[in-house]
Amino acid sequence: MSHFSIVVVNFNSGAFLEATTSALLTSLTPDSELIVVDNGSSDSSAALVSDRDGVTFIQLGRNVGFGTAANIGAARARNELIVFLNPDAFVPDGTFQRMSEYLTTHPESALCGGLLLDFQGREQAGSRRYDPTLLRSCGKAVRSIVPTPIFPTFDRHYEPLPSMPAYVDAVSGACMIVRRQVHQQIGGFDEGFFLHFEDLDYCRRVRDAGWKIGFVPDAPVFHFQGASGVVTQGFLLQHKHAGLARYLDKYGSPGKASRVVRILVLAALKLAVGVAAWGSRFKNRRVRFPATQVNDNDLIKVGQMLSGKLPVVMLFGARSDLGDAFNARLNACGQNTVNVSRNPGGVRLPPGAITVHPELLARNRVGARFNVVGIVSVCPIWELPGYADFLSNSSCREAPWVVLSSTSAVTKQESAERGSQAIVSKLCAGEDGVGRMRSEASGWTIIIRPTLIYGGRRNRNINKIKIITRILRIKLNINFARGSRQPIHCDDIAEWAISLLCLELANQEQTTQDPDQPGGKRTTIGKNKPIRVDLAGGEAVSFTDMVKRTQAAACVGGIKLYCRRGVAELLFSLVHWLPWFREVPKDFMSRLEQDFLFSSEEAFALQLQVFRRFYP
């Protein structure tokens, strides 16, 4: 096993520094060393680690820049492999070992970097890069304003992720391992760079010395990027511009004319990027939910969840009413929740919950090192097999699963509508896919088929009726729609499922703590194959009564109109082309006269609960 000299440069990193050093000290080999260089911090971050056992602490009187501080720390290194690591980087177990193995098997490489991921699981721009040129720098600036692949850039995170280690021009100084002899050979970082571009310059000089640089895609690192609390956006832009100018002057074409061109182009870039940053701040004010203050401890917890240090429940389909209900219930039970969503701003997160992009579980799944204790899926069930590679890992196989399907798999089975048949086919295929994924699982699986779901802030169908009632001031009485339904509130589904899930997790925790102690209440769920249960609401109500109660909940007066079946069919045929009604099946009118009733008896045999009556 390799021994490392880890150099961490700190400047007002708050609690991040203590969290990073604590995690490193528990995982490093005895002969490894941890060197912290403090760049004259004004917060309490340095005091938290200055006297800590196992930490070589170097206090500088002022902020001398990243490169200078990194060189001071590297000068104290004893081991042959030096790790430069940012204080806001969370390193999963095994990452350093895979990077050192790469250097062992690739003697031509002087240094390597890992897969740098943000706190939502997407590859960061600095993870792997080309050498910056004036053209690529312009392309990067344009892409920051107008996302388009037609402009060249020196970032490579847009490219497909390689399946094996690959040579690159440069990696990020946020986490890289370099041979000590090479660091000494090139004279360390160029101390003329204060902040930014010093790592790109470092990598270029390493290559100019005849060495290669490797990118190790199966060595993930989660990087927050921006832990220094007193550094402003203007400060960063200023030093990025200065670093880029120094880099291009150092490696660009010589001559006065070339320098004048660079000065003019860089001035235009500085102006464009500044305007884009101002526009981004204005755009970010238009958020769906009120912004909440996130402190360092919350962010540290995010990093610990991402790197597998804390147990989590995965929630798929979080941007929905069901997702809101499940998040609230899991939070009430004290569970850490990882929501999977392409739109983090649309997810209402309680404390103890985070959001990751689906890329983390697909393209970047090597970085998905979650300690999964439970899976909840409220997304369309046919989407779940798309995460099969991630869901087949050992922790997911051992975890209990709660997966939502729909009673539409039964109610639409005899429909002649092509759209209805497609839904039935997708639901059945999704349930079969879950069955295949769980065929060798050691944890139980419940597939829930709920009836008509209502409740929550989105509540599409109910809200449509309320909006139409408020606008038209007409209350329709459709007495012919006597078909009965059992609408179920989304929070009732969440309460039933989470009660069952938390009971299982509590039993597992008790068994782990004291294997000889008999557990409390035990579930009777088999683990050899998924169990399908129906969940129906607390009362059977006709469609007519559902509409009446919904219109009454709109709290407006209006004209009462009695609508016969023939008139309703005519109206439906006229409005069916409208966007609001396109998803309604053409046999909707006939379905209004049919009963779709289900029994929750099998579900109550697993977990008894009283569901509420329908009130929209």
C-alpha cells in the first residue's frame, strides 16, 4: 500500500478543513502524512486543526497564493507521492489507492488526477483539460454565456467519460498526485500565479520535461469549489483573468503584435464574463422556492453523504407531489435522503436531504459510492431499469425497496385506445424489470399500485378543475358519471410506505448493534421476489361527487349547470385538442360510468393504517 504526503492549502475554509482532515486521518496509512498550510486565515478554520495529532501545521502570516503555499507544504513532504488536495474535497475510500496504482503501472506518467465531481454528481470543468489557447479561452467564455458545442474550449468534461485511464494535457490542482522527484525537477508551482491557472502551468511544465499526465476515471472526488468564505466573485474573476493573461503571455506567440491582440481580446473577455456573471445573479433571483441559508456543516454533511460516510435512502422521482410527501416523511424519521432529479430547483428539500443529477448514477456511476439503506421510487416505473447498473451494487441489493406502479395496469388493460395500451405495456414492462433487478436481492421489494392520487401543491387534475371553476364561474353537475373511484392522498401513500421502510431499518440497526437481542415488531415480507399490493383511498366516491367536492373547494359562487351525457360528449370532442386535455384518453366518457375499485387488504396485512376520506 502506498504512502502519501498530503498537502492541503487553507484560506478561510471554515468547518470544511476540519471535516477533510478528520476524514483523511481515519483512512491514511501510518506512514502517510498530512500537511496543512494556512494562508493567513481570519476565521477559526486554522485553530481547529493547528494542534491536532497527525497534522503538520504551517502558519503563514498572509495570503501568499495557492502555488506558493503548496510549494511550502511540498518542501516538508517525506514520501515519494505528494497529494495536492483542496480543503473542500471529499475523497471516497479507494480513490487515492487507485491513483497511486496508476502511477505504479505507468512509470511514464509524473502525475494523475481523478474524476472531479460537483455536489450533484456532475463532472466539473477542471477535471480534465486541454492546454489553454486564446481561441479556446474565447470559446470557454462564449460557452459560459451561450451553451453550445460549436465553440472550442480547454475543458473536456463535455466529452464522453473514458472507461480506462487516459493521457490528458492537464488535471485540476483540487486533487492530484505527483511524484516528489518530478515536483522538485520542475521547481514546483510557478509562484507568479496567485490563484487559478497555476495547475495548468504546472501540468504543462511537467509535460515539457518529458513526462505524461494521466486521468483516472474510476477515482472519484467530490469537490464543493468555493469553500473560502471571504472570497468574492469579483476577486475570483480578477485572479482568473490575471492568471489567464500570465499563462498566455508565457506560452503564446512572441512579439508585440501578438501581445497587443491578447490584451484586447482578454479585455473583451473580461467584460463579457463580468456581464454574464451579473446576468446569472439576476436570473438566480427568480427561484421557485425561497432561498435558504446553507452553512458549512450542511455542506459537509452533503460531502459525507456523497462519499459514503453516512447511510442514505435514495428517492427517485423527487420532483412531484409524492416526492414532497416522501421527503417530508423520511425527514421526520431522521433519514438522510438523496433525491435524484434533473431539476434540483424543482425539488422541495427538507433538512437532511440532498439532490443529485441522474448523471451520477449513469455516466459518472463510478462516483456513486452511497451507503444505501433503502430505495424509494415514485418516478414512472419503466424509467427505473435505466439505473440498473447502479442499482445492482451490493448496498442496493441488500436494501429494502418501495416502488410505485399504478392500478392503470389493470383499469386500462381492456381499453381499445392506443395510448392506454401503451401505458399498460410500460407499467407491466417496468414491473417485470424491477422483478429481474431484484431476483437475487437480499432485501425485500414492494411494488405499490395506488388508485387515483391527489394532494400536494401540483395536484394537476384537481387544480385544473378548480381553475376552470374560478375562471368560468360555472359548476357542472354530471349525474351520469356514477362510476366509483377510491382517490388516495399522496401523504397517505408516503406514510404507509415509510412506516414499513423505517420499521425494517430499525430492525436492521437493532440486529447490527446486538445480534443476540430479539427485535421488536417484524415485517412478514418475503425477500425472494417483489410483492405487489394495491393501495386505495379511505372511501369510494363517484366521479360526480369528486367533481362537486373539487368545485366546492374552489370557494367561488357561480351558475349551476346540469350536463347530460350527449352534451358532455360534444363538449369533450370540442376541447380535446386543447393542451390541457390532449393526454385524456378518447374513451374517457365511457370510463366515467365504470367502477374501478380495489382492496388494500394485502397492504394492511403488512402495515395497518387508516386512510383519509376524499377532500381536495
